[in-house]
Amino acid sequence: MKYLHLFRHPSLWSRLLVAAALACALLACVKPEEVNYVQNLVLDQKASIGKEYKIVIKKDDRLFISVSSKNPTLAQMFNKDSGSVSSPRDDERGYFVNTDGDIVFPVLGRIKAVGKTCTQLANDIESEIIREGYIKDPAVSVRLMNFKFSVLGEVSKPGNYEIKGERLTLLEALSKAGDLNMDGNRDIYVIRESQGERIASKVDLRNSDLFHSPYYYIQQNDVIYVTPSDRKVNTRSEQLQIYPYLISGTSIAMVILAFCI
């Protein structure tokens, strides 16, 4: 009991409490301006959406293409599953865009696809079928089968994602990955491949200008990378400096308690 007098001098406990409070503050101190999205957005004010980005077909894309007509028999020869007993899988039905940017289409042969939208390719196929005199009223539907993108870094669910359709915004892509963590930098990277080149650009989620960024609409095979914020890096460094003091203080307290019991 001779060490009981130490408890009457709060200096040791004060230091321990201060150290613990500092550690908690480092973990919890997050300013709204560091994490809130589109902070300069004006409520109830109309703003032009701008020209919506249109997805174009790229090499290595896989396309679903169907041809229909008032005379189904005439349209059969243009569909891959024509005459098959069982319904083919999507990967068998799809048309692969080769390294030359072409697809090999039944009856018509090679057709240039790269650089066109799905609507443009559908119109080209319709025109070719009519020009060759196969069908007078073809209706062609074209859609992407492999719209994939990746989200990496400080998000809740990093990974590869795939959607049906051709329209996906950056915010929608991040929401599919569970949104950014509190420690995620709001200046994010979008890495894109275009015409044989890889381009990386930064987008600031805190600024409403992101709605006018060419990277606001995601393209197939885009990679979204969220780096850790400076706060997280600095906090981690400061934690490593504080932890030895916390451990030492805890050890001293345990020794004192052991002598007092």
C-alpha cells in the first residue's frame, strides 16, 4: 500500500488521459470541407447538363446484335442462333470486335465497328441489308455485352464491376463500390484507354465542375482509383509516434495497480 500515494498525484493519469485524447482526436478529426461532395452546388438553381457522353465501340468489345423483320424467316440468316436447337450463351451469341476494329457478321462479312456508337452500327447494318436486297424492312438492335470497370483504393468494396447498358456516371460507379471511405481522397483518379493510349486524369468530387468533366461518364474498362488522404497518412505516422507512450503509460499503470493490490 506504500504506492497508494501515487494516486493522490494526478500528473501521471493526466498525461495518460491527454495521450489517449490526442489519439482519439487524430482518428476522429474530419472537416466537412475535406469530405463533402459538390460543395459549391447551388440549390434550386437550374444548370445545363451539357452534352451527354456517348459510348463508342472499342477493340475487344463484345456486342449483342439481333436482326428482326416482318418476315422472320428472312431475318433468321442474320442471327447467330439461327437454326440452333438450344439457346446459345451470351458469349457464343456476341460478336467480338477484333484488333482491326471489325466484326464478322453473317452474310454481310466484315463490318467496321470500332469508333461507332451502337446506334450508328445498327443503322449501318440496316442500310447494308437493304442495299444488298436481302430485306426491305430490317430492324437491327446492337448493345454492349461487356461494359466493365474497376474501382480501387479507399472504397468500401473495391473490385471489378459490370453493368447492363451504356450509361454510367462516376458517382454511380462509386456508389456500386460502396462509396469512398472517410479516409479516401476526394481528388480521385480515372484511368482510361483510348485509341491505343492510356490517360490518367484527376476529378475533384468536392466541386460541381465534375458534372462537366469528360470523365463524369464512365467508359468501358475505366479504372477509378481512390488514394488515401493526407490526413490518413499523417494520422498513421502520428499514431506510430504516440503508441509507444501509450504502451509505456499503460505498463506503468499496471505495475502500480499490481503493487497496490
